[in-house]
Amino acid sequence: MSDKKPEIPATANGLPVAVILGLRSPDSGEWAGLRGLQYVESSRRTIIWLVGNSLGVLMVLNRFIGAINPLLLCSWVLLLTASLVYTARIENRLRDAKLRVRPADIYKQTLANAACGLAWAIALIFFPMRGAEADHFVIWMAAGMLVMGAMLGRASAPLGTIVFASIVCAAGIIGFVLAGEYVLGAVVVAMWIVALNRILEGARMFLTARVAEARVVEKSEVVSLLLREYEENEADWLWEIDKSRRLRSVSPRFAFALGRDPTDIVGKPLLELVSGPQWESGDFSPSLRELSEIIKRRESFSNLIVKVSISDKWRWWELSGTPVHDERGGYAGYRGVGSDVTEQRESSEKIAYLARYDTLTSLPNRLMLNEALGGALENAMKWRSRCAFLMVDLDRFKAINDSLGHLVGDQMLAQVADRLLSIVREDEVCGRLGGDEFGVVLRDVEDTGQIELRAAQIIERLSEPYRVNNQILYVGASVGSAIGPRDGRTVEEILRNADLALYRAKDLGGGSHCAYMPSLHAVAEERRQLEVSLRHALERNEFLLNFQPVVDARSEQLVSFEALLRWHSEEHGLVSPAKFVPIAEDTRLIVPIGQWVLQQACMQAAQWPSHVRMAVNVSPEQLLEPDFSASVVRALSTSGLAPQRLEIEVTESIFLRDASVARNALEQVMALGCSVALDDFGTGYSSLGYLRKLQFSTIKVDRSFVQGAAQDSAESLAIIRAVVAMADSLGMTTTAEGVETADEVSLVRELGCTKIQGYYFGRPMSAEDACRVVGRSQTVRA
């Protein structure tokens, strides 16, 4: 950046008369300040000028009172007084002319001097006609005294002074000619010529002195600037070039910065030494071109960052400089200070990069994505088009990150970034929002089909297998989208609405795309209100347990109950578990709620006969708690329930978080004597490895397979047969869930399931109804 200062005129010598008089100013140089100094100097002598005129008036009155009509004499005094008052007012305004002087001020000052001159001209021409010859000399003596005073004291403002002197001298000549004194008229002419010359010379001398003073002040400021920058900015070296831009007076430190010997570079062009290969081609870097232009314009500059080539390596210099002039005011070159700021520059560039890019994936970060989305929104509103934002979240990534470690997770995220970059087009921007969330900005969207296509491509590409450390890993992707400005006129609104759509896509099971709809706000608000109420549900005693019976497939006798959590909220009434359980898991409220369920279920089961078992569902969040086995021990000891009567039900999702922690927790529970059931086997990420690593007591067949088998689905029938055969071979029992009709009962019995659970044998019921069912079962058993 250049720091341009007003250019001081080189000299006042040889200036045209019009310039000295102030009728015009040269094209170069800062003349406004000098004009102000001229009129400030003139205004300082105003009091002397007024006193001189007053003495002149007294001299005239002393000689002409009685000789001239008093009315005429008074009129003249009033006219002169008025002109002097006007002059005093104008001069007073010009006291701050050094700050600002306008042509109008100069003309008013000249007009005031002309008015004074005309008043004295009247006296010089008309008063001698009514007096003696000696009176003529007296009035001219008074007027001449004023001319001489103006010539000596008011030459700094030459235009008004010349006008006054010219009017007075012309009137004096006319007066002497009319009186027949031709020799005296010639003397006045000579005096007039001398006065004009002296006034012009005085003005020239004044300007010359002011220019010299300004030049000294400028040089002092330049030296102070250079020394201050050298001290404060720790500049490394001084540099100096002549008017041909060749180095002179090369300091050792500057030569070291150039990587050359001082004797080798004196007299060589500065740009040649710092431009490297660009000197031959003339294709300079923008910063070097800017430096060249500044020097060409002869401007001062400060802290200019220039990219230079030193020993075939690019460096960054910070330069400050100011033009220098010789004793005659001619341009002589530049002098300045400089330092090498390459390390600071690289550090600042790195900081700027880190502020806008994600270090793991090298993709734009949230800040840059927000800027890109903001630009796309602005463009869409300007041209009445549409843009879109796709929020992408990886499915099942947390399980991989937790089970295999963050290093593997980071490597997978880097591969995800590469895949996204291979999909997006030039007019699209993709970046990482944080964690396993990514975003894609579509700048110009023609229709929603384009968004659907891009989302499908992203899901398909990101769902392909990943190879990390010789392991084949699988994740999916969910996408939520929002269109601008239809779904929001600000970046915050678009991001929020795309997030709501993504949340809906995750709720649908993942691996899908969901576009924003206004109704999602109602769903989000309902979820928020449910979460607030859920946080107080335990202390308000709003939870209760229902129990669904499980019977033996052959004898149809009661075997156990499954404890099912229900929530009757004061604000929302009876809330479905499908709504509040996911919220509890997301907020980790499921941990204290699960402990309450375990405690209450054990206390209830302790009241039943010893052959009736209790099954309790446990969330993955509970299993990952370090004291899970301790909470089971507390529930058993408090209730007095035998461990063999407690069955812990888990789903396959527990192994997608931290498989080793989950397995250790379940092994500790099994060591107590409790049994463990695997729920919903076949609906998730079924793996025989789970069954090999952990000895489950029961495998539960999901109701979807039972219903499919009842409808003669070959796939469902095959799955149930395979699960039953596998369980039999491993010494496990099987429970068919969701059995609702007699035909389904007969079917699952024929397929070999050992236990049945469903509406056919009993819906979820209260503790009192469960006790009655237990009582009837006890009677039948007896």
C-alpha cells in the first residue's frame, strides 16, 4: 500500500506573475497551503494598516477642515471608514487561511483593498482643487506613506496590495497632471513602477522562504519516519536508489538480504536484482508492478509487501520509502527501509488457511461453507433463481470410530472427502461441517430433480465399501436438503432447515434423502417440548411399566414377562415409546431411566412365583456405562430376585458402538447368573460373530419375519428356519415376536420356535393384570 503525501513545490523561482499573484496555481505541488500562509501573514499586519490609514485621515482633516465643505469631508471619512471596516472583517476571516484558502477569499480581500484605494483616489483628485498647493503635497504624503507601507508590509498578499497601490498612484498622477505639476506626476509614475516591482519581488521571496521551510520540515519528517520504522518495526536494512532506479550506498545488511556482495550490486537496477527470471520476461508479480508504479509516480509509501526472488527462492519483503530531492529541488531517487517478513507471511497465510479449511480433509470448513451459501443466496435473490444446501451425515460412522479408534475414523473421513470432491461440479462447493457431517452448496438449481439426483449420487458413492488398514468397512449416508430462498432467506435459516430434513432422513432409517418441509418445524418443536418434559419425568413419577407375557410354544404355559416402559406425561398425556425412547437415547436420559426400569422390574418379578422370569430391555448407552453390572447387582439385591430369573435383552446395535465394552458388561452380568437375549436378530447388521463371541440364552425372531412367513414369504420362512436351526445347534432358545393369530401360532410352532410372544397370548398389561395372569397360570400349572 502506498502512503501518498502532498507534494511540496520544488522551488518558487521562475514562477509566472499570475502564479505569484494567486490568479492561478501550477499543476504540480501543494499550493493551497502556501496560499494560506500568504494571507495569514497579511492578516497579521492588518492593525498596522488600519493605524496607518487613521494617521492619513488625521493629516487630511487637519489641512482641509474649513477649506472643503464639511458634508463632503464627512462623506469621504465615512466612505474610507466603511472600506477599512470591510477590510478588517475580510482579513480577520483569513487568519485561519493556512487551513483552507479559497479563490473567493482572495477576490474579497482584493476588493477590500480596491475600496480603500478608491477612497484615497477621491481625496487625491478632488481635494487639492479646493486647497492650497502645499495641501496637495500633504494629501499625497499621506497616500504615498500608505503605498510604501503596503509595499513593505503587505507584499505577502500581492494581488490586493498591487490593486491598492495602482489605484492610489494613478489618482496621484491624475491629481498632479490636473494641477499642472507634470514633473511630480512623472515622479509618481516612477514610484508606481518601483512599488509594483518591489511587491512582486517581496511576494516571490516570501514564497521561496516558505517552500524552503516546508522542504526542511518534510526532510525532518522523512528522517523521523525512517528512524521510527527502523526502531519500532525492527527493519533489517536501509536501501537507496537514484533517479534511474539503480542502487547506491548499499549497506552490508541489504547486500546480505540480496545474497550478493555489496561491490557487485552498486549501480544495478533494484527491480532486476529482486525480480529473478521475471526480469527477462517482463511478467512481474503484482506486488513488484505496484512498487514500480509507485516509484514512477514518485510517491511516498509505507509497509508495502513485495514478493521478490532471491537466489531462485521466493521471499517476502516489507518496504517503506520516500522520494529524495537535491539542493535545487530536483528529483534524486528514493531512500527507505526494509525487512524480510517471509516467515511472518507464511505464518499468516497458514493461519488464514486454517481459519477457512478443515485440516483433516482439506475441504472448506463451516465458515467457508457459510460464506459460499451466503453468496449463493444473495445471487439467487438478485436474479430470482434458486440455490440449495445439502447436509450429509454418515450412517453408522460412530460405531466404527468407537470400535476401531479415531485414527481409522479419520482415515475414513479423508476418503469420504475425496469421494465428495469427485462428485461435485465446478459451480458447487463441498465442505466439512464437523464430525461426520458434510455440506454441499448448489449455486444454481433448475428444479428439485437436480437436488434429488445429486443427493442420490452422494448416498450411492459414500455407501460403497471403504478399505482402511486392510479392513473393508461399510457406512451409509443420509442427506437433508433445503432450497434458498424458498426455505430460508438467510444462511442460518437454510442450515437449520437442512438439518431438520437430515434429522428426518435419519429417523427414516438412514441411507435416504429428505427435503425440507414446513411441517418438520412442528416435529422439531414437539421433540423439543418432549425433551423438556422428559427431563422431569422421573422426579414427577410419570413412568410406569407394562408387562407382556411370553409362553412356551408347546404347552402354552407362561414362561416369562417382558417389561415395557410407558410414559404418561402431565403435559402430553400418554406418549408412545417410539417417540420418547430415541429422545432419551440421544440425550443419555436413557441411563437413569433404564436404571429405574431395571429396579422396578426386579421388584415386581420378586412378587411372582419362582418359575416366572423377567426380561428387561437394555439400551447401548446403559451398557457403555462403567457401573452397568453394579446397577444390576443393586437391583437384584434390593428386590431379592434370584439372578437366574432376570433376562437382559439387547439388540445388535450394541456391537456397533464399542463391542469390547459391551461384551465385557454382558459377560459380567452372565457371571452373576442372569441370561442374555438377542432381540431383533436378522433386521440389522446380523453377524454370526456376535453369537460366537457371546453365549446368548435366547434369540428373538422379529415380528416382521413372523408376519412374512404367515403370508407365505419364502424369504421369511427361510430366515426363521435358519435362525431356529442355528439356535438349536448353539444350545439357545428362540422366541417368535408379534404373534397375533392362531394360524401364526401353529406356523411358528411347526417351524421350531421354543417360545411365543404376541397379542394372541396377551397385550402389554399393568402390574395388577400381570399378577392375575400369573395367578391363573399357577392354577393351570398346579
